[in-house]
Amino acid sequence: VSGLAQKLKQGAEGIVIMLIGLFLLVNSINIPNNPIKQEGMANVLAQAKFVPIVMSAGVLILGAVLFLKQVGGKDKSASLTKAEWTRMGVVLVLTAAYIFAAYMFKFMIPTIVYAFALVFFLNWKARKSWQIVFFAILVIALGLYGMPLLINLKIPML
């Protein structure tokens, strides 16, 4: 039993990630279907639960891969530097502020501000300012206008 306990301890991070993925998947599946139906494949893509299901399934699969690698001794536990913890903390704070702002002030303005803030923060050392602005505008245009237009989805902007 101690060998099994050791293997489970080695793969603990993978287990945690799998549990998070499973939790997210169950909650994603429980998102109600959109009341307005689309034609064909667009109906699948336009569902509010489509992206959360895909992402949570991905988290679950990646957790399983991590678990298998750790148990097999091919991957060691991650250790983050202080800079990485700070970076992660800033992203979490930005995301929490976005969720709060989107709840309080509708959708469009908080989404634009969040996209610019996130793209700028994640790239400010590695890219020139004009590249960051260009990429942020591209992300916003595709996210707010391109994808909804592609799947004929009406997003309440303001």
C-alpha cells in the first residue's frame, strides 16, 4: 500500500487538476441551452455551454496526462518563482475585477478594458507597444464581433 500511496503523492497535482476539470465539466454541462435555436452545427457552437464544456474537458484530459507523467516519473512537481506567483496573482485579480465589472456594468466596456489589460500585462516585456495594441484590437474584434457574426449570435453589448 505504501507504494500506491507514494504514486498517488507523486501524482497529486494531476489529481487536483483532474478534480477541477471534473467539477468544471459537471457545471458546464448543467448550463441551460439557449432558447433561440440555430441551424445545424451553428446550434452546437452557439450554445452558452459549448466553450466551457470543451475547456473543462481539456482541463480534465490535461490533468490525467499530468497524473500519468508524474506517476511514471517523467514529470516533477512544478515550482513557481516569486515573479510567476506575482504574474498569476495579477491575472487572477484582473479576471475577478472583470467578472465584477461585467456583472455591474454590462458586457462590452469591461470586456474591452479587460482584453487590453490582459494582453498588455502578459506581453509588455516581450513586445513593442504597437504590437500589443494591434493584438489587443484583434482579440477584441474577433471576440466581440467576428465570432458572434460567424455563428449568428447576438451579444448584448451595452
